[in-house]
Amino acid sequence: MRFKVFKNTVLLFVLVFISCGNKVKPEATSSKLEKSQAKDILNQDQDYKSVVVGANKTEEYLPLLEGKSVGIVANQTSVIFKNNSAYTHVVDSLLNRNIHIKKVFAPEHGFRGTADAGEVIKDGIDTKTGLPIVSLYGNNKKPSVEQLKDLDIVVFDIQDVGARFYTYISSLHYVMEACAEQNIPILILDRPNPNGHYIDGPILEPEHKSFVGMHPVPVVHGMTIAEYAKMINGEGWLKNEVKCELKIIPVENYKHQTAYSLPIKPSPNLPNDTAINLYPSLCFFEGTTVSVGRGTDKQFQIVGSPNIILSKADFEFTPQPNEGSKYPKHQGKVCYGYDLSKYKKAEGINLKWLIEFYNFSKESENTKDNFFTDFFTTLAGTKKLQQQIEAGFSAKEITASWKKGLKDFATLRDNYLIYD
């Protein structure tokens, strides 16, 4: 009751604040945005309920697992919650209920989620449970026939962040393909997409397919893991167009516009909501000479370079090895750039920082000819984005060129949505 009163008090304060014409910093808002924010607060106050992730709905999926040999694709985010806090890992919970889990399949960053991006994950044994762990990263991205031969069903429970180049959906593809070929069903315990409230970015072109982009979708696809799995099946993207038998435990009290804060960081370099929200915009820098803060405590919340000096640079940092980044870009060098950790929630991909750094790179002998690496096109899924930036296109002109592709994708996406 006291929480509800507090919420209503805060709501009243916000509405009065807006109606009196008081504004926060000009660069952060406008009168139109203020009205939109007030509407969002009202909608949350009226409609928002506690989100219940698929893993919490044990009564729905335990009957599907009892008496079967089970494999599970899981990491540190695969938990059952209690009062919005991690309560128990799904693997531990299933073992405690006498479900016969035979092995764990671990995606990028490993089962415990502590490995660097791109680091080779080795097979092993989980010290807590004694279960064998099979890596789905490195040379073994797709489970082999041998690894699946003694399984009746595979559970997939991974928290995604809704960006095409976040590799968990690529692991999903290969697990689906392998299971389809062996007639093994997959049970997906669905979770919200923290970037599920919009779609944006260029559509991946087939010739640029890679593990950081396997399907012709935009950078931000706006789908949950289960919805994305339905699309993979429905569009015939698996090898030889095989279909995987899917069993889905959906999220309760969730819509795509539902604000959802991840209780557990999904990977070492996405430590909080701001980093997750900025990730689709800042990940492009991974294909340039600019650091996104790996090797600091503000990963994907700061950008900077020791060689590109911006006229408006207001922040400096020095990357050093830390968890999830043993060898960070520009290690030990002072980088100059921006601190974006207070940036308001993005409703689309923001290219202004990327374009600004590129423009200033042309004035530096160290970077003018090699600002972009080959990885940039891999991330973008097209050569066009780099060409547009080099040709002097504005952010507005570039995003306008995505409009038709996004419209067509939105129509396609509608066929596979589970939530409003």
C-alpha cells in the first residue's frame, strides 16, 4: 500500500512538474517528449504488473521434463526469481525436482558468464553440480549428433538483449538446427527483451552472414527469444529448411513496451540498463579504432580514443584488464571522448557519436585511413553504412534509408509475435 501511494505521489509530481512548464536539460527533452514520458508513466501505473519469466512457471513445464533425459542451454541468467531477485538457478531447481539433466550447453561467455567476448570456451565439468558442460562457442557452435544422442528434450533458457549481433540468437539457430535434424524438441523458457520496444538499423545482407549476424533482420529486431525462434522456423532459415519442434513457456504480464530491468547482467560487458540500451548504437564502434569502455566499469556507456580528439570531448578514461576484458582496446592509454552513462533511454539507434568520431578521425594521421576495420561491415551486415558515413551522409539521412527495410520486416515480424 505504501509503495502504491509513493508511486501515485511520484506520478502527481511529474504531471505537475510538466504542466508548470519546467524542463530538464534542453538536450535531453522537449515539450513533446515530456508529454510522451507522462503518458508512459500513466500507462505503467495503470497496466504494469510484475513480469513472470517462463522459468518461474514450473508447473507448466515440469510435466514436459519428468521421466526424460534433458539437455539445457543455460548461463548465469537462467534463474528463477523471487521478489524480483535471483532465487535459484534453473539447473539447480530442476535437479532438486529430480529432473534428469544429462548435460549443459554453454553459449558465448560460458555457463557462469565470466568469459571475454570472443574467448574460446572449453568443455568441462560444472563444479557445483558435476554436470558435463558442452561449449557452443568457438569451433563447436552446433551440437553434434554424439552430444545429442542420449537426450529426449533440450531446454533453452537464455536472457537476450534484442540486438542482431548479440550471439545468443545465433546459438539458438544452431541448437534448433541440430535438434530438428535429430527430431529432438526444444522447450524455450521465454524472457522479456529489454530492447523490445522498437526495431531499427540496416537489414543484414546474405553475403555478410556471420555468427554476429545470421539472418536478414535489422540490428534491433524487437523480439523475444521465443518469438525469434518462431521466425527462424517459419522463414525456413535452418539448413535444408528443417523445422524444429518448439514448446514455449511464455512470459506473463509482458508487452513489447513493458519497461524491464534485467536483474542479472547478461554478459560481463553489459553491466546495467544503460549499457544494454546503448549497446545497439555503440557496438558499431567495435569495428573502429574507438573504445566503448571495455576494461573500465562503464562498458558500453563511454566512448573514446587516444588518437581522435573531439572538440567537445568531456571525459577521459584508461582501459585496463578486468573481468570480461583481458586485453581491452587501447589498454593503458588515456582515451578522450564522452561519458554517456546518464543518457536518456534510446528509442532508436543513435549514429551521431559514430559519425562525429569518424569526421574527427580524418584530422588525425593515426586514424584517418583506418578508422573502420573489416569487422565494421560484419557488424553492420552491409557495406552501405560505412559508405554512407564516408560520403558525408547525416544520421538522419542514413536512418531514413532504412525505412523501407524496417517496414517490410515489421510486417514479417507480426506473423511471429506472442506479445502485444
